[in-house]
Amino acid sequence: MIHAPILKRIEHKFKIIQAKRPFSKINIGKLKEQLSLELSFNSNAIEGNKLTLKETYKRFIRW
């Protein structure tokens, strides 16, 4: 079960996102790019890679 303060924060952020819908194609593309970057960064960190998020971004952009 989620603690009440955390659930309240989630609900608040969800309302903010809902208010911004529908998203433009540009914003959807940016969200997908950011998600891919963060997933790559976290996956690399789990495997022991010492790159920072900024360093991962620089390599991600070149790829």
C-alpha cells in the first residue's frame, strides 16, 4: 500500500499532467527521448558504469 503523502504527491502531479493534454508531437518526442536517456543511464549505472547523466546524454546524442 502507498503511504498517504506519497499518494497525494502522485495525484497532484497526475492532475498537472492531465491539464497539459493533449501533448504536441514535439513534446511526445522529447518525452520519449528523455525516457530513453534515463533508462540507458540507470541501466548503465546498475551494470557499474560510472558515467554521469550529462556524460551519458553526450554519448546518447552521438548514437
